[in-house]
Amino acid sequence: AQLAWIALLLPLVLLLWRAGVRRYSAMGA
């Protein structure tokens, strides 16, 4: 069950992380 959750959440987390990095680098760095 947990593996299924991870498989579902991982792509979402990667997308959110990418968007966050983009936003952060666009803000100041």
C-alpha cells in the first residue's frame, strides 16, 4: 500500500519541487 502511495506522490513532489526551485531562483538568486 505504501509503495503505491509513494509511486503516486513522487511525480507530484518532483513537479512541486521543480516549480519551487524555479520560483526561488527567479525571486532572488
